[in-house]
Amino acid sequence: MEWEGKLPPKLLEEYVLKILRKDDPRLLVGPSIGEDAAIIDFGEKVLVIHSDPITGAVQGIGWYAVHIACNDIATRGAKPRWLLPVLLLPVGQISLLKEIVKDIAKAAEEVGAVVVGGHTEFTPGLNRPIISMTAIGEVDKNRYVTTSMCRPGDLIILTKGVAIEGTSIIANELEEYLKKRLPEYLIERAKKFTREISVVKDALTAVSVGGVHAMHDPTEGGVAGGIQELAMASKLGVVAYEEKMIIREETREILSLVGADPLKTISSGSLLIVAVPSKAPEIVKALKREGVQATIIGEILDDPRKRYIVRKDGRRLDLHQHIKDDLWEALKKYEVLK
Amino acid sequence: MEWEGKLPPKLLEEYVLKILRKDDPRLLVGPSIGEDAAIIDFGEKVLVIHSDPITGAVQGIGWYAVHIACNDIATRGAKPRWLLPVLLLPVGQISLLKEIVKDIAKAAEEVGAVVVGGHTEFTPGLNRPIISMTAIGEVDKNRYVTTSMCRPGDLIILTKGVAIEGTSIIANELEEYLKKRLPEYLIERAKKFTREISVVKDALTAVSVGGVHAMHDPTEGGVAGGIQELAMASKLGVVAYEEKMIIREETREILSLVGADPLKTISSGSLLIVAVPSKAPEIVKALKREGVQATIIGEILDDPRKRYIVRKDGRRLDLHQHIKDDLWEALKKYEVLK
């Protein structure tokens, strides 16, 4: 088997989760599919902790690693507080180190976290830097949320729009190709979407209003994948409407040109918030006051057999089957075009 | 500058620590030279957390990564409780994954910790597995110890002996060479020293007796380096006596053959415990009851100008200068011998 990237759920279950013991009474949420951050009981508070590596070639890897790890803390309803970056650098790249540490410091400042530990080394055999980032937060025990705590009738809010990260990656990677076909200002704006990758403000604003039952940041598989994971983890049904979702001009134009479905393209930067109907409009207003656009896009249903998104043309996108992210196909197309 | 391995203290200060903010009132011990595990205030308890990568080719890397990370938790006086392993594997090595996860589960069981999160992926471009392990523990706020809390008059206890890990590495790496010159049973025993790499029992036994002011596990630079770091961190003097230290037959024979000083060779597996004189003998007895050999090897002095080890021949090993680990020279010799 030749896998690249993150271990698929089935193999994760068989090769990792099955082998590990999980019998700790203090462990409120442990390692399981779709639940990335662990939650540990600390009396009145819970500790929320998550480790995530960045192994791909990424511009501003230090900044990115902080935000990606902190997103998983914030989606639990916890403020990210403490960071432990493990930096593995190609031998000799000491100026890269300074740049990465500055980027980490900048991102930490942005989310209000501090670096409390970590490790730095030059690792023989690496051709690019790798960062493994551990982020920690805490929140009152009666206030944390998970992906699995949706209830029937809850409304689903989506912040910022669909395919935020995907639009930015494609704009950066396919820039030359796109610039021959679309206005330059549009490509330039799309390239900067990556700056919106943090959902910490989105998540903390939502929980400050109250009534939030679950949150999830849609990454691989896009917003469709994220909605599917909410329903699966909660063992409930779901309906969402494409026409209610923010799809930015940049996303629409660029993704249609490369044949990627905006609903199925990686969307770090967006947050799915599941809340009681009485609070949902108030959460949307509070987000707008903070400069975060958001819309109510759907509802949690009682019947787990009903899981779908109504497309603009009225067709249904079924959320029972596995959702493959369209980003990789789009980038492969680029390889051919180059 | 071509550095390999862990960033040296001076560069760590300039390229990392200087750039980071540390102004968190809850952060009792943050990132600084010689203090690896962070300590965060949680009211009556403190959280002890540490991340450490294993990037070299290591037999049983999963088992080793757990113990190395947990050692840093235990030397704070805290029981390791929770683990987040980030596993980066060469593409296609799925059978290796199963082995590593089993090794992690085994080591976690040995120290009484559970895996609460983490990440597994197959990373393009890697030729060996890399593990970044985060370990977490907790301890009462009035009971944690650091490297810097030594007081004048405190006695120093060393567990297990000197150069435990170094003896094992050399026995494994130079096996062919050594077997032509030393009895086989001795090499075979030395190779197994790596099994003694955990100091969790040593540390927790010591703190259960009480009177412990500081602990440190001597890694690079050996026991001499570890004693130096205790004195430097505490801004005090120190005297220790080689003749009081346990130097096993295997260590003495093997290290003398390759010209490595047992006091200056990497010694993970040993623990330096600094305790009030009235408690030190009791700690040694408690350790022996647990099957851990230990001796009182020296004393903390008031005068920071006095930092030395009295060798068996009466000469003094000054602990003001940088102590270079002898392991690397010994292994280079092997390259020539091969």
C-alpha cells in the first residue's frame, strides 16, 4: 500500500487506535476519527491539547503551523494559550530558523498564545523544514464542545465562505495559468485568502454568545466533508443549502476554471458552528461585529439516513459517501499545464 | 554554519529564545537553557509538558520516544500521564507503523501513561521514521522540582551508574570490533543497558520520600555535563567524587577500549537527585527497595567558583568549561575501524 499524507480513517483505526489503551477516567475526549484535540479533566476546567505536523512545502511555515494547531483548540471552545513547536530543519539553514521563529512569534501574538517549550534541531537528510506543533488551551468544563455534540434541530452556521484555503493554494500554485484567463486583481486577492486561515476569533466569538453545541473546521473534503463529519460524529442527519453559503467571487471564478467543486475543496479558515436555533442569529450578528462574515446554511436532522446538501440547481449532494477533495486533481492538472 | 543535531545553547538563545515573548503569569518555568519541560500553573496542581523528537535511526523508536519524553516529565517530580505522538513515516512503510504503535503502547504501559492524541502520516522524502513525542504530567504545586532549585549543602545522588546509554550505543555500534577484544557476555549485557533508559521510577521514588530540591537526567555530556548543568542553573558550586559513582564493569571495559571517559559519555537512564542531607540516605534506601541502585556522589556548594569532580587519581575535572560528549569520537573511530 502506497499512502502519502495523513493516514485514512480505516487504517488509523486498524493500525493505531485499536492497539492503544484509552482507559483513563480523566480523558473526556481521546484519540478517535474526526476528533483531533484531546480533552482532559482538570476539575472545573478542562485541558484541550492537540499536536499537528506541517510536513509540506509551505510559505511562512511557522505562522501556518501555529494557526493550524490553534484552530483545533478553538473549535473545542477553548482559547489557545500555550505552544510547543518542535522544529526540524535542513542542516545549515540557520537563517531559515530565524525566519520561522519570527513567524511563530507573530502568529502566537495574533492568537494570544505563548511558546512554553519545544525543540530545535538541524536534522540530517531533510530537504525542507518540518514543524510538529503542540497547542494547549483550557475552558470551563461545562463549556467545551466537540464535533459529536450536535442535536436535532440545531442550526449550522458557516463563517467566511467555502474553499478559503483551497482558493488560495490554487491561486498561488496555478498563478501563471490563471493570469492568462482571469483579471489579475482577482488572483492577487485570492492568493491572500491564506491570511484568513485562523478560526480562533470565529470560534471564541461564537461560544461567547452561548448556545453552541458543536464546532468543526472543515479541512480536507471541504465544507461538504466538514458537514458530513459533524453528522457522522453525532450520528444524526443533516441538510445544508449551497445557496445560503458565502461563495466569494474569487473562489467561484478560480475553482470553476480548474474544475474544482467549491464545496469539496479544502477549506481551512472557515468554521462550522452548530447552535440552538434561538441563538444562531445572535451568533451571526456577533461574528459580523467582529468583522467575520457568516450565514446560517442548514440544520441538524434527527434521521441519520438524511444527510445531503441541496445544490443551487436543486440536485442533492449525498453526504453518505466518502468525499474526495478536489484540490489534488486541480493541482495535477497544473503539472500537465506547466 | 553547519550544525547537526540539537541547537547549541548560544544559538538557541540568539535565534529562538530572544525572539519569543514569555510574559504569561501562569508559566512557572518556560523555555530556557537546561530546563526542558515547561511548568504551567493550574491552581493546586501544575501541568508539566515537554515535546521531544527522535530523528536518528533508533531500534524500537516508538518505545524509546515515549521513555525519553517521559523522563523529562518525571525529573520535574511529576508522573507522566498523557502522550501525543506525531508519527512521520517513509511512504509505504505500513508494517513499520504497526511495530511503532505497539512499541509506543508497551512503553506507555510501562510508565502508566495513555495516548490521548497525536497524528500519523506517511511523509514523502523521509528515509526513516521521525517521531515527535509530547508528554504531559501533573504534580502538586508545592512539590515540583527543576534543575535550578539546588541549595548549598544538598547532597547529590546518582542512580544506576554512569554512561548507561553510551555504553549500550557503543556496544551495539562497535559490536564486531569489541567482540574480538572483550568477552561476548559482557558485550551482550551492555547492549541491553538501553532497556534501563527510563528514570520515571527513580524520580517518582525519590520525590515520594521527600526532601528533593532538584533533579536532572544527564544526557549529552554525560554525568559530568549533568552535574555542571545543575550547578549552572542553580548558580552554585558543586563537588562530586568519581569513586562514589557506580561504574559498571561493562561500562569500564568497553569505554576504556574506545577511549571514552565514562563521566563524559551520554548517560540517559541515570538520574541526578539533589536532596537535603537528612533525607538523602533514606532516598537511596527507597531506591534500592525498588531495585534501583544509587549512591551519594557529592554535594552542592555555596561558592559558584568551585565546580569540579575529584577523579579516582585525585585530579580535578573542572566543570566550568564546556563538556564535550565522548560518544561521537568513539563512533567516528568505528567508522575508521569498519
